[in-house]
Amino acid sequence: MFRKILAAAVALCLIPLAALAEPLEEAVPIDIDCEAAILMEPDSGQAIFELNADDTRPVASVTKVMTILLICEALEDGRAALDDVITISPQAEGMGGSQVLLDVGEQQKLSTLLKCVIIASANDAAVALAEHLYGSEQLFVQKMNERARALGAKNTNFVNCTGLPAGGQYTTARDVALMSAELVRHAAYFQYSTIWMDDLDHGDGRVTQLTNTNRLIRLYEGCDGLKTGSTQEAGYCMSATAERGGMRLVAVVLGAKSGKSRFDIASRMLDHGFANYRTYPVAQKGARVRGTMPVVAGEKEGVKLALDDDMTLLIQKGEEGGITLTPHLPGSVRAPIRAGQRVGSVDVIKDGRVVGQVAVAAAETVNAQNYWDVMKRVLGAWRFKIA
């Protein structure tokens, strides 16, 4: 009975289990001439295909994906604000590599420095932001490593917040994808990521022009981020994201041979994903389950149920029919039961394999029956017999 009820009740979106760590395609389906790569759907964390995705290597300024993520999280947590005024330190001013020529003692708003990091990959701005949030770049880097571990980025170690060459600094294509998937959840990032050109006014008559290092925001339909990077050791790297038809993808390319080739590879990866895959809504938190579950010793004889999770699966186009749902529910529950209390689950099965699970919870509170509840039921039954 409940199997049919739940099969009919499931409606929109879900988060799959960790079992989906295996890529959907065993072999790389397109030509990608680089050292490592992965194509991922960020909401589910599902990889479509990958190449040497767990090989550790430097990624140059792609490191700033984590730097930017920590800043965006600090903004959302209220530990920092876009209009915070930051004074540039000697350490920040002395950063090499890509920079926006900040001077010691110069003051800029956090929003301006964040824009410089996102658009121009500015090392001096990145260090200034790190110092503002945690007092020093060293302490900021500790937080970067803690956050990476919390995200499941197991093969990552940061030494600085810029991506400048440093011994012991490394990550993987998979870990970059995980960090990128988390970053695209933050609206603050997208305020700046699609700006192609802008100016930085230093306040002393100097103006530095900013040009976005990610050419795909102009060349690839739907691309609105993320980050590029290159050094002699790392080669040409990037994490790119694009959204089409309501589906977002993240393509990570590490160790390409040229700047142009990394853009071409990322474009081909994204093309393959959008052409062959779609997100399939399986369930939506709060969706009601038809009927009620029997309640033992309750003020009501049954309790209404609802799904208690969201889930969206990434599937190949045309494979929607291969998804089935198997409920795991008791025959009844004993009162009292509170609204939101989980009472069972539903397995999401694709091609004979469990790929996700949705919790089922009580949609209402049912208290234990008292003396008057019992009497009302007895009297009601008695009146029914007399009639």
C-alpha cells in the first residue's frame, strides 16, 4: 500500500548518496590534451567523466577558488561586509605575480578588493583580504585547509592564498571541482564574475584597468565563472562553470599546454555535458505522501507523511524510465509523534543500484491519546451500533 502511495507522491528535486563518486562514463569521451580533468554537476556532486582526477599537482591561481569561497562565506556569516575599509599592508603590496599595484597604506573597500581577485586574479588584493579576515595570511591558510577537509577535499594542502609557487602546496582536479561546486552556491561571487573589464581607482590619481582572466565568460554561452591560473610548474589551469536550461556544470582542466587549449578543452567538456545529460527532479522536501500511516495509542488514528529531503539526479537524456523508488516504512508508529520526526525512507534506484535516499517524516504532530480520546472513540462506536 505505502509503496504505491510513495511512488505516486514523489515530485521534484534530491541530493544523491556518496556512492555516486564513480563517474557516469568510465572512459573520457572526448579529446582532452591535459594532465588532469573532471566534469561535474555541482548540485549532486556527480562526475560525468574524469582524467587523473585524484593526482595531486599545483594549480596556480585556481587556488583562489578557496580564497574567494572563504570571503563569500564570511560575508554571508556577517563576519565581514562589502563596505569594510581595508588598509593595504607591506606584505600584501609586495606580492608578485598578477596584481593590481596596490600601495602600502592605500585603503580600499572589501568589495573592490574582492572584485580585483575575481576578475584580475590579483595576488596583492587576495593577501589584503586574507589579513583582514584572520589577521594574517598564515591563519587564513589554516582556515582554507580546514574548509577543504570539511568539503571532502582529501588531497589538498594550501600554503598560501594566491597560488604562487610554494613547496607543499597541491590539490587535485576532483578537489577543485568540490571547492568550485561550493563557491557557485554564493550569490556574492556572481556580482563580479561576469564583469569583463573595469577600473580600479587608487585614490591618488592612479587607475589600474582590470580585465577578466576567464575568456569563456565572453566566448561560451552560459559561462559565468570561475577561475584561471598558470605557472611553469602547474601549466595552464582553469575551473569553468556554465548554466544552460536550468542545469549548471563545472569543468576543471589542469596542466593544459597553453592558455587557448585550456579554454578549448573546458568548452568541449561543457558541450559534452549539456548535449548528453540533464538533471532529473526526483523529490522535493515537504512533498506530501498520499494517505496516512496508522498511529498506535494516538489522539488520531493516522498521521500525515511528507518527504524530508530534496534530490536531483544527473542522468543521460532519455534514461528517465530507469529510476524507481522503494519505500522503507513501518506498518505503524506509536504516539506521541511530532511534526518533522522521521519515520522511514525511500531508496532511489537507478539501473538496479541505490543511488540516493529520501527521508520520510511526519507532517503533523499526533499526541498520545488521553482518557477523553478513548471515551470519545468508545461512545462513537457505541452510538454507531445503536443506530
